[in-house]
Amino acid sequence: MRGLHTSLVIVVAAIVILIVALVVLTIFGVGIQTFSTMVQAESFCVAQCQSSCTITNIMPPTWKADSVKVGNDIKSCEVVVGVGTCTGKCGS
């Protein structure tokens, strides 16, 4: 009976770890988005910051990370949009 209990605890722990990993990847796992034009990249970034600023009044967690690729250039959304706070294109 003890062996069954230990196996059950291991399976439940593994499931919990997988769920937590999925949640973390969903929140922070945007990765590098590839666009063919700078206009598309800017639209993507502006949509991200507008929704984040509207809901939480802070910039997205990946705002300063290099996550946008246009051609061979990889840049952060902060550089693409030119805004570092919830003002201008990103807020009111």
C-alpha cells in the first residue's frame, strides 16, 4: 500500500509541475515574433502595450526583451514603438 501512495504522490507532483510550466510559458513565452514590415511589428507591439496598460497600467513583462524580428534585425517592442511607459501610443 505504501508503494502505491508514493507512486500517486509522484504522479500528482509531476502533473502540478507540468501545469505550472504551461502557465508560465503562456504568460511569458511570447518568443521572437517575425514580421515582414516594421509597420506590422509596430502594430503587434502597440496592441500588446495597449491591452497591458489598459488592464494593469504597466508595460508588458517582455516589453524590453528582444522579441520582434523584422528582416535580420531583432529588437524589443520598446525600440520598435519608441515608448517606454503607458503613455502616447500605449495609453492615454
